[in-house]
Amino acid sequence: MRVFSRILVSLLEGDHSDQFLKTLAIKWLGIISCKIKKGYNTLSGESKMYTPEWVSELNETLPVKVDMETPITSIALLDQCRKKMLDHAIEERVNKNVTQFYLCNWGFIESVLWTKSNKGWEIEEKKKSKSKVTTTPIKGDDKKEEPVEEEDLEGDSNMMDTTTISSNTLQEEESKWPKETALLLGETCKYYWMTCLGLEHNFPKSDKHYDFPEMSRSDYVLLAELLASRQTLYTSFNFLVSELLMCIEKDGVVYRTNALRAIGKIAAEVPEIMDETRIRNAVVQRVHDPSPTVRDASVEVVAKYLGRLNTVPIKLYQIVSGRIMDTSHIVRKRLVKLLRDLYFKFYDPEIKIDIVSKLILRIGDNEVAISQLALKVTQEILFQPFQEIEKEGNDYFGYSYANSPKERKRKINELTKVITGAVSKLDPSITAQNAALSQIIQKTISTTDEKSKIWYDKVFQWIVDSLFDRMILLDEEENSVEFVHCLATEDWTKARYVLTIYTDVLPRMKHHDPMFTQAVERVLMQLLSKCPLDTISKGVACLCTIIDRISHRYNILIKMLGSCINKLRQVRELISHGGDLAPGSFSGVLKMLMICGLLCQHFEFDKKREQEPDAMKALDLVYRGEINTLVFDLLQFFTGDIMDDLKEEGMTMRMTALQGLGYFFASYPTFMISKISLSLMDKIFEQGTIDLQTQLMCVFQEFLAAEEKRIDRREELKSVDFKDVDVDELLGNTDEYAELGVNGSLMQRYLRRILKCALSKSDELRYAAFEVVSAIIHQGLAHPVLCMPVIVAAETSPDIILRNKAYYLHKYTHDKYGAILYSRMGEYLSTSYEYQKLLFDEGHVQGYGKRGGDAKVDPLLGLTYSVLKDKKRAKFDFFNALVKPFSFDLKSANPEDIDIHYLRFLAENMMTLNLSTTEEVLFMVHYMDRTLMTAGADLLSYVHFLKKQRILKPIKEDDELVEADEDMDRDFIVASKISVALCILMYVKNLLVELYDIPDE
């Protein structure tokens, strides 16, 4: 193992080693280091396993390193342990190779030690022999003269090194080992080697014999571990770990990843190594590595380290938790699991709030698995503590919050503060916070059974009571900082919260106080007169809900509608005659345009007039005809071209009127497919500005969302009400059926224009249009194949937000429809290229770029390939579409059909694709060979023909390049372009063969 570890280290330190071998070396070094450290802990009693007392005593007594200062008793004890192990191996009749290995290993170690210990005594012997030679008289005729001369020669040779000997004599005498130690090492060395050769030799006797206890098989295992810990390999643990730490800093992603996993393996068995600063810092630094795989490996190691700590360092938490927004879904998923474990380790409420806020953000993750995991974890950490409250002492859960003991109230308040604090740390916009709350509650209720729903209803009631109790307390304290009368002040954020609560809660109350209702209506009227535009939609919706379902004071809405209509009529007349708006009236006009559309969306004036003519009598003063037609004509006027005369103010009015029409269309879909509306939308698509097109996409988006809610509501009513079906409804002649078909017919008409907007240069238009495309696919309003070119093109976008949207939409469509999507794969790829040209202003388009993956460069079509690679047929269709554009018919091809830049774009994608199986490479190479053989054969015969006609000749270095002109032969231009295309294909093929080591046969 010692030799093996040296080979592994040499592989890592070498410059020309194979990447695969280096990866194996890192893995094995991790395994060896883990085994060494685990063995240390077992012998010292620090592991969870039981360690006998006699093993711990031997571990403290036996020498780790034998030198001249080591007591001879310790060396003798080490030999006795070896003898005990050898006797056990012989008794068990193990393979002879095992005993031979033990004897050779111990014999080699003892021989090295004996050589060192005997060195000082050898020098002394040489000195004595040298003194004998100098004092012996030399007799010339003596027969022993020859050996004396030999001794003298040896003496001369020693004299040649007199300076060396004299300078080192003192050092050698000082480093002389004890005589008894040298003799013991010599005897044990003889014993091991003689026994290994099959010769008998007595084991050296010791003055102090160690009495081993009765030993079982597990005890002998510990004894073997104890003997192994006294070898060189075990003392090199720190060196092996240093090699792993050096690999963490290497350039190769695979080296950094495997080094981190190796350290993680050690830390899993021996967690205390992460307490070392050098190891912990090296791992934590990789949390910010450019490679997502390395980041994931680093977070995994840190997560295991933090998991065993009782107290988590704040700085380390901040570093790791910051990766919750990581671009890699693997890292985000691991962070969600880690935050769940860390939540219950902290007692600081601020940190708990921070953890919950980060988890709530991930509920809206585009990756379905992460979204579901985040929801599950959020439910666990927010609502499980309520179960603990329920289990404490007596069962108070059946009682209300008001009747609960003080301690129980305190705990409920603490848990409630965590929820409200986490939501307040999210995006400051009211929409984002409301969306987060609604996501938690809706998904929690929708994913539970009836029994759990009852329990959650009680929990939510506790939370509401706690919040209400807090609001009353703050109101009594007149704390204007934390509690204000939101609707009567200009704190619009809190006002939106209250409007949402009133809209959802008040209609569900059984009894209403008339005075309170009138007060709310009065405050709402004041709010609408001074609130900003983004609050009007909430205010009008709340007012319409209260009047329609509670107070029935319809005159309020009639007066508001009449006031807006009269004012807008005056403005229309003024603009029609070329007049200008009065100073200060511009914002009021914008607000009235929105209010008109919102009133028609949330309150059906014409229908209510038919049902309650007496209550709606005042509506005749506004208009005796259909109110919806009047409002539509009025809003449509302000979206016309005449508004361009007012310049910037006119454009703002057009956009606001279009927004008002969007609110109107949500309740009256048939108006959206009227000739006037279609003409307006056609003009916006053809001549409108980017802002107008963006606003139109928002109208489409809100309209489709409203239609989806309408359909869901209709299905719910059908499942609940079992009434008799009317004949007209059965035949499909009702207005309801006519409205249900508007979304489909509208999207069919404008699908291609919407898809074009989804690939626009404008970020706002691109996002808005892509949301519409997503709604079209999810609602099944168009064939998905028609949308796929845009989806695949968006997957190549440098904009990571759009790219991720396209990826998840592609994944959803792929899982739902399968191989039918890829019947036009060539069109998808060409659309991607055209989109790239649009982004780079007709410049050079590369087929690769840095996209945040492990590789230095990633193919632009890499996301598309990642979706397809699990389906064999779709994957091969993709490869076929990459190679097929290189195939041309020499006779029928036109020069304009051969786009070299497009072929280069495809070739660069093929070169940088991360192919995972040999089958994929072989398929691409085979298809390339077919293309080269067919198109290449025709091209080669044509080239030979040109050579015979002496039209074509080899190019020399000094020849001037001649650009193609209109007079040049068409066939010659086609052949030239095809030759370039085939050269590109041949280069890619050779590169793939070399890169993936494909054999020639």
C-alpha cells in the first residue's frame, strides 16, 4: 500500500499523466487517507466503536518511530505483538503468501533499522582494525605479507577519507545507538528472514514478557491495525491530505470535484478533520467556484460538516446560504436541504427569518423538483412547531387563540413573527410578497388530504388571531410606525395589503356592520382619487366586490362611471378638434381610462340593469344603451393614431387606454375579436412602437389568465351543480360558448407575430411575449410544433432569464408531447441561427459561448441537447438535423442556399457538444461519412472535369485572391461553396474521431 500510494502521488505530480488515471489517483488517495484516519481514531478510542483497554495501552506504549532514543522494552514489545500476530496467522492456516508478506515486511523494516543502529559500531570496529594494522611489524619474507598488504590498502583507502572521517567522527560517536538495541534488532532481523526462508531460528527473548489477554478474531483485527499504524504509510496522512488540497486548486474541473469528494469521504468517516483551518478554508473557498459541479461538491462537504455542529458559525452560514440563488439547480436543491437542517440549530429569530425567506423564494423555482422540495421544507419548518405546541401538556388545540394559556400564546406569536418577518424580507414589491404568501397557502391546501386540511385551517386561524391581536395592541398604543389606518394614508404598500384582505375576506363574512361598510366605501372613494396608478386595480376591485356582494349601493359605482365617461368624452372632443389638455389634467385622464376598464371588468352594469332595474335606474342618466359598448368605443378612441399628435403624453395615453381595454376584455372577450379590435392589434404589430407591443403582450397575458380562471370556475360549477341542461346550452348556441372560443381563435391569428416578439431585441417585449407563448402551450391553444422554433432559439439566448424560461418550457412540452415535436428540427436550428444574427447585428455568430457550465465553453444548442438526450429517437433526429444541412445536390443547388456561416455555426455546436455515449459519436461520424461520400463523390468528379478543362488549378502562395462576381459561372460558385462546407464537415469528423478515440475500423 505504501508503494501504491507513492505511485498515486507521482501520478498527481507528473505533467504527462492521463486525466483518467489522475482522477483514480485522487479517489484512491481519499480512500487511503480515510482508512488511515479511521484507524487512528479506532486505536485511540475516539471512534464510536468499542476499543479494548489493552489495545489503548499498547497504542500508547508502542513506539511510533524507532530511533536511538527508543527504549529497548518498547522495541521488544513491538516484536512480541508481531510474533503474536504471526502465530495467529499460522494457527488459522491462512495462505502462506500472507505469512510470507508479514515476514518480508517486518524483516525489511528491521534490516533497515539494524543497518542504522549498527553503523556506529562498524566505525568503531574499523578504527580498532586500523590501529592493529599500524602496530603490526612487516616481514618481507613472511607468507602473510599479502593479506597484510590488503589490510594496508584498506587502511590507505580510509586515509584518503581522513578529513571526512575526522570531521564526522564526533557526530558518528554521538549518534551511536545502544549496543543492546543493535543486538536486539539484529536478532529479530535474523528471525524474520530465516523464518521466511523456512529455516528455524529462535525468537529473541525479552526480560519483560507481555501477557496478552484471551483474544477473539476482532481483537486480532485491532492488533493488525495497531501494527499497521507503526508503518511509514500511516505517518504520511498529513502529506496525503496536502496532495488532495493541492488538487482542489488545479485548473481541471474533474480534479477539483474529485478532490472535494475525497475530502468529503474522509469527513464523513472522521468529521473532526474539518475543524482544521487549512482544510475548512480550502473547501469553503470552492463554494464560489466557477464550475457548478465543484460548487455542489463543496456545498455537500460543508453541509455534512455543519450538520454535526451544535452551534453553526454565522460567517460560514452567510457564505453557504448565499448560494441559494445559484444558477445550478443541483446546488440550489442541496442548499434547500441544508437550510432545513440548519433552521432548528439556530435560536436567533433573525437568522430563522432569513432562512425561511430564502426557502420561500425557492417555492417559485422553475425546477419542479426544487419547487416541491422547498414547499415541503417550508411547510415543515413553519407548521411542524405547531404540532409540538399541540403535544405539550393538556390538549388546548380545540380552544381558540383567545382562550389559550399565556405560554402557548407566546409560542404562537413567535412562530407567527417568523412567517411575517420572512415575507417582509422578500422583494419589496407588494406583488411578490402576496405571491409568496398565496403560493405557500394554496399549494399547502391543494397537496393535503381532508384530515390535514382541517388541521391547517386551525393553524391558519391561530395565525390570523395572533396577527389581529397584535394589530389591536399596536392600535391601542397609537404606534403610528407599525400600524396606521392604511387606506386613509399614503402608505400604498400597506394599503394594497388591506385591499387584498378586504376583497377576499369581507364577502365571506356572514354578518356585516352597515356603518363599517359605509366607512370602507367612503375611504375607498378617497383612496381612488389620490392613489398611484398601480394601486387603482386593487382599489376598484375591492370597491366593486363590497358594493356588489355586501352593501348593494350601486349608485356609487354608477356615479363613478358616469363621472369618468363624461370627463373622457370632453377630452375626446377636445383632442378631435386639435386642442391641448388643460395643465394638470393629464394624470387624471390616465386614471379615468383605467377606472372605466376596471369597473366593467368587476361589475356587470348591463346584466345588473336587467336583473334589478329599479336599483340601477340611475344608470340611464349615464347612458341608455349598452354600457360595455360605450366604454369600449371610448377606450378604443384613445388608442388611435390621433393620439400621436400629443407626442409623449399621447403615447402614454395610448398605452394606458390599451391597458384599460385589457381589463375590459377580461370580462367581455367577444369584443376582443371585433373588427375594430383586430384592426387595432394588427396596426400595433405592424407599425406600433416597442412599448405598445409590450403593452399588447401584457393584455394578451392577462386575458389568457382570466380565460383560464373562467374555464376552471365553469368546470368547478359543473362538478358541483347537477342541474338540468338547457337545450340551447346543449347545442352550443349560448354566449358562454362563444366567449370560450375567443382565446383559441385570437392566438391562432396572432401566433406568428407573438413568436416574433418573443425573439425581439427588447428585454421587456421579449419577456412579455414569452409569457404569452408559455400560456399558449400550457392551455393548448396552438400546436406545440409551431412554437418550438422560438423555444429552441430562446434556449441559445445570452440572457439567462429567457434561456431558463425556454429550457423549462421545452422540458414541459417534451415530457407532454414527446417525439412529435421534432418533425421540423431543421427549422428549429435555422431559427436559432437567425436569432443569433439578430442579437449580434448580422456579425459573426459563434456556435459556442460561456454559459456557466463546467466546460470553458458550452454549445449554444447544449440546453436543447440536454432535454433530448434521454430520448433516443429525438436525440438522433437532433444529430441528423445538425449534419443534414451539409448535404447538397451539385446540380440543383443555388449559391444563395449555401450559407457557410450557418454551417460553421452548426459545426461549432457539434464540436462542443458533451456527447455521453459512444453510440452518439458513432452515429454522427457515420452520418458524416455518408454525406461526404455522396456529396463528395459528385464534387470530386466535377473537380476532375474542371482540371481536364484547365479551368481549375492549385493555388500558390503568391497568387492573388479573386472575389466572386456576377459573371462567374454559377456551377463553379456552387462547387466552391460545397467544397468549403465539406471541408468543415471533414474537419469536425476528424476532430470527433480523435477526441473520442474512435478506432478506424
